[in-house]
Amino acid sequence: MANSLLSIQIIPKTKNGEDVIPFVDAAIGVIEEAGVKYEVHPLETTMEGELSELFAIVEKMNEKMVELGSPSIISQIKVLYNPSGASMDKLTEKYR
């Protein structure tokens, strides 16, 4: 079982005020490529996995934004760490 949940809202700055949605789509693509469980929500995306793995994905997401031409990026992150296990399903089951 995973030990962490990490929610991220990535906010890339664009050079000429371009729409950020293609950048966000590319950031979500990085998560998809990593193969971790995730859910996209309107204002953030939540991933489930091992803490070090999730932070490595955040780093790759930021690198992808630079690769696409973003001069700077804000990554707002929330983390739930529980060595005995963390699960999106378990945390939200009473609401489903």
C-alpha cells in the first residue's frame, strides 16, 4: 500500500500570456507516464504512491513546464504521509 497522497496545482507562467491548459495537460501526462494512481480535480490533481516517488514526479512536471517554454512555475502542494498506508479511496469512501 502507498504511504502518501500528494495533491498538486501547477501554475506555469507563460511567456506571452498563452493559455496554460496545454501546459497543465502536459503536466498530467507526466503523471500518466509515471504510472501512479491519480485523480484529476478542477483545481488540483491528487496522486497516490510512495513519498519519494511522488516528489520525483513533481520535479519532472516542473522540468516539463520549462521544456515547453515556461520561464517559471508555481507548484502548490499538499501532502498526506502515513507510514502505515494512505489511500484516496479510504480517505473519501464515506462520501461515495
